[in-house]
Amino acid sequence: MKLPSSINNWLSITGAILAIFNLATILSLVILNTFFGFGGTYIGLFIYMLLPGFMIAGLILIPVGMRIESKKQKKNKTEGEVKSWPVINFNNQATRNASMIFVFGTMFLLIISSIGSYEAFHFTESVEFCGKLCHKVMEPEFVTYHGSSHERVACVECHVGAGAGWYVKSKMSGLYQVYSVLFHKFPTPIPTPIANLRPARETCEQCHWPEKFYDRKVKNLQSYLADDTNTEHDIQLQMKTSSAITADGIEKGIHQHISADVKIEYKTSTNNRQVIPWVKYTNKKTGVTEVFTDSENQLSQQKLDSLETRVMDCLDCHNRPSHKYNFPQNFVDKSISTGKISKELPGIKELSMKVLYKEYSTKDSAFLAIKDKVTDYYKSGHPEVFAAKKGEIENAIAEIQNGYANNIFPYMKADWRKYPNNIGHLENDGCFRCHNDRHKTESGKVISKDCNLCHFIQAQGTPGTMEYGVGGKPLEFKHPVDIDNAWKTELCSSCHNQLY
């Protein structure tokens, strides 16, 4: 086919080969990935981001080479008029051929580019892109996400949300994250992006909205004591998520905190919002306001004025909705209750806690230590058990290692100690950040620590000796281990977060 003579240069030819080769590679990979599942997670990175870049670079080289070659040809002319711009003459067959190739080639590439751009957008919004592209850095978030109730909700639904503005912000932030990973500038662990999170009303409330009716629910909690027989202790709680009409009138529920009738504001003196010295409650119907300050954490008015005033929303309690780092006692209790760890192994609960509360430099060293310590414990301390229940011991080792892998990440220094969970009050202060009997108004009114504000106990005890409430009356909590009345005066987390 006759084409302009200026195309006969190595730069344009190289560009054409580069563009054609990458286009053919893209089309081949799309077919292989679509029909045969070739390439796995990372194939999208090549199809929609890397290879198109090389293809466009090749296309740019073609006119650049032609322009350079055209200038050379003009410079070598000794006769005739020298023109600085090319002459487009459709009576010339070479010009017609080049124009046809340009027009149809451009249309074809525009169609391919639009499809590629669309797919590139979806790829960069996918869970695999967020969680696997920087595998070691994002491993804790990716693993805990798959263990959460939001596993089928894409990362961007919460971290970005709808709208072009937040999409652009996320991509700009992503550029810095890429830089941080490439040059190892990221902190360990990665701080929770509390300050930059989009308000819950613009993300969470697209599915969970305050006007929706939240019924009360019953929770059955199974736990096992750290004794030789792994004594089971059960508690059945009714969670007061919604308000209810009782003989004494309307009993407010937990979600009263985000009721349209009230406004709760607070100030925090720490970056992770775990210390709250000031709370303001406003009744929107009556206009009455009450200010509560922590009597054991008094701040000057000047210091309080310098702190941000935040309106309480869902994420102040539900702060780990998709990336929950479970405490060892919790995931071991679950493994025992489901039979993955045999309850018949003497002292397995206490032994699990001792090996899991140790800090290890790598996952491999943790796995090796778990295997060695559990094996040695039964081999030397309970030889008869080691001989008779070797299979159960091996299963327990595998399950403890699995619990470690899903909740503790030494490379990123990420675990329950670094990421407190504000739902509840056992291992972290959570509710007790405000509900601690210390926050008082000037008139002496306190934010109560009464257990029955948020839930009440319907039943508690060990199987076979359960105590049940009568006539819907709540039971008083009985600590499974005798600590006298310390549970009434101390915060639960002072013991449950420092067990071993």
C-alpha cells in the first residue's frame, strides 16, 4: 500500500510495531481471561493499565517519526518551494491511504480505549485491586475484610462512596499510597484514616439508615475459662438496639444516640478518639442542652476550646465494621464452641492464650512457636493425652495457627492492640469512654455505667446450672471467676486487654 514517504523511518516503524504488538497482546489477554480465566487477579493491571500505555506510546512515535523525517527530506531538497507544514492533497494516493488509515484507525482505537477506560475504572475500584496489588502492606485489611459481615460490599462503597469529587480525592490519595509502597514510606501499622473518612450519612446510611426500624436482638455468648477443664460459661443477652414501650414508659435503646430527636457532640484528646473528656447532649424537641465533663480527665477551657467538636455518628461505635481484629480469647472460644478445637484437651484455652499473647517477628516464627509449645505442653505434661489424642492436638495447632493468621499480622504490626473496637466494653473501653460514671454536669448528673442501659441478662452460667430471669426481669451479672465486686468498680478492659 502506497503511503507518504515520511513514514519510512525507524522511529515510526518502531512505534507502529509497538502499537500493533501491544494491541494484539491486549486482545489476546482479554480473550484468554474472559473465556479461560487466564491470569488471575493481576491480569487487569496489564490489560487495562500497563499495555495500553505502551500502545499509546507507540502510536505517538509514528507521527513524531514522520515529522522528523519530513523535516530531513525538506532540508535535503535543493530546488523548489520549501513548506514548513505538510500539504494534504487527496488527489495523491499516498495521502488518501494515510488519511483512511488515520480515520478508521482512530475510530477503532477510540472504541477500544473507551472500553478499556471503563474496564480500567472498574478494575481500580475492585476489591482485588485494593487488597492484593500491594499484598503485604494491605494483607491485614484484605484478610479481616473477608472475615467480616461486609465481605460482599466493595471497599470503595465505604472508603469512597458516590460522587466524582470523592472519586478524584481517592485517586489523588492513591498516588501517594503508591509512592509510599514503592519507597517503603508507609507506617506500621497503617493508622485508621479517622480524620479523612467520609461522614457515615454519605456511606453507611446508603444501606443502614436511622429511620429504619431496628428490632432488639438476643445474643448467646459462649466462652471458656482458662482452667484445666476449659469450663464453659454462657451468657444470653437481650441487646436494646431499639426503644420499647414498657410498664414504666418508653425505654430508650442503643440507637437513641443517633435519633433525629437528639444531637450528641463530643471532644476527644487523642487521635484514635479513645479518650473523651467532654460530651454535649441536646434535646432537639425541647432545646435543652447538658454538658458532661470527665471528672478524672479535667482539661482547661482553653484546651477544650482548641479541640474539634464532633457530632456523634455510626462510626463512633461501629468503628471496625469491616476490618475487625479479634482478640485471641474470642476466636479461640469460637473455635472451641464449633468443635474445631477439642474441649477435651486439658488446659487448651489457657495454653492458646499464652502462645497467642506472645509477640513474634514473623508469621512463620509464630506458627513454629505455636506448634512447638502446644506439642511440648502435652508431650511433657500430659503424655497420656498426647498418646491418645494426637489427632485432636494437631487439629488444635492448625486452628490456633489459622486464628493467628486471620487476626495478627507481624509484618505490619497489626492486631487487636493497635486497632481498638468500640462495640461493647470488654477488651476495649468502647462504651465506657463516656458511660463510666465519671462524666458529670455541673448539677451532678452523670452518664451512667449501668449495664441494663444497653442490654440485660436473660440467662447465665454453665451448661446444666444455668440461671434464668423470671418474668422478663434482668439478672445481675455474676463474674465467672470470683473477683468479688471489682467488676463493678473497674473497667472490664483493665483485665481483659492485659490477660497474659
